[in-house]
Amino acid sequence: MSAMPNFHIYRGDGTTLHERGEKLPPFNRPQLLDDPEKYIAEEGVRNAVNVALALGMPLLVTGEPGTGKTALADSIAHELGLGKPLVFHTTTTATARDLFYQYDAIGHFRSTQSKEPASIHQFISFQALGLAIRHAQNKSNNEPARSLVLIDEIDKAPRDLPNDILNEIERLEFTVRETGDIYRANPNHRPIIVMTSNSEKHLPDAFLRRCVFYCIPFPDDAKKLEPIVRARLQGHPLVAGDHLKKAINHFLKLRKLDLRKRPATAEFLAWASDSRS
């Protein structure tokens, strides 16, 4: 197997692709890399998910970046027939309210200056956890439905946020302060909550105590890594013959080097999917 072709698309000398008579290569990311049907969960992950489901508790998964934490949420939602996860991407300025809804105060103020001001409800936009709770309500015109909520990289949040949302997550209800509307999930259709963390900072102990916690390990030997790669790269030339074993052995040697950021499963799959036989 030869190395990835050296296209020299960017030369850094000021010449353009047009001047060289070249074009950007097409972006060709194999769909299997993102297919939840091809996710392979090791035994510890499966056990953690099933415990969280049995207890009705949030699942908090950690692990080095690229070990499949976000993909796990897609896999759970797929196998349980819940559709796509409702995703909340945590930011350093996020508040507890942001998980449930956002209020466009400026838009509402501008509306009040017009002759026919719009209803305040038009300036409320529901976010991942708020949508999930609304879907799980008992309504005469709509059957309650379960959803999976992914709160991604919760360790990026301000320190108080995890504790601030504990009661709301346990009760699975929230109030829109601006309207007074209360939304409460049917206990039989409570959303499944998966949270990820890259362990960039410590999460409060009170928060951890109310979660099912699991650290996804890197598949650090060929026997563990090979099934994952074969599932994701079905039909790719790399998985034919002994090419894959050689690639995995080389990759595992790279991980043993003294690197500031060791490549993880995601990097290996991205590299392997672009390799040529």
C-alpha cells in the first residue's frame, strides 16, 4: 500500500490553482465513517448504556478526543429508533436556560415598537433539552415521544452550569420565565440524556454522583481496533489482504511516540479512508 498521494494543492508561493490549470479535489468522506449502524461498542460501553437506561439517569462519557463519544449517542438513538439526537453544543458562556430555550429579547423589543407587535411566543426558540421535554408531554393532539439529547462537551461550560441543571434533568420540567409556560415530560417517555466530556476540567462531584459515568478507552491493540476499521471501511482497498494489519501496526507505533496529542481512532479512520492501495 502506498502513502496518501502528495497533491501539493497549496504551494505557499502565491500561484493560484487557475494559473496552474488545476482544481480542488472533491471532498469524498465515506458515508460509513458517520453511519451509526457501523458503530461497534465494546462491552464496558454497552454495560454503561444499559445501566443508564435501566436507572433513567444521564450517561456521562469521557475519553480522549476521537474515541467515539459523540458517535455513541448516534448509535444509541439509531438502535432505539429515536431518530437523530437533539444536540446541544456547550460553550464557555452557556447558561442552564440555554439547554431549554432562548429568548430573543432584542427582536421582541423591536416588535413592540411596531403597530402590530408579534406575540412573545414568536421570540422563544426551544433548544435540545427543551424540545425533548416538549416531545414527551401528554397532549390531546399529539402522542408523547421519546428523544435522545446529546449535551456535547459539557466540560466547556461554566463551572456552575452542571449543578444548575441537576434539578431540571431529574424533574425533566422547565418554565419559560418570559411567558410563564411550564413544560413537563411524561415519566414514561422521559428523554435519554447523553453527555460527553473531554476531561478538560473537573466536573462537580454532586453532578457526577447523579450520572452513570464511563470513560471510553482507546482500542489499544490490533484485535480491538481491526473490527472497528473493517466496519467503517467496508469495500475499501485497505481492508483487503494484509494491508489493514500493517496500517494498524504502524498507527499503534505512532501512538507510542512522545506526542503532545496522540492520534485517536477518528484520525486513523480519516487517514485510512484517504489511503490508496
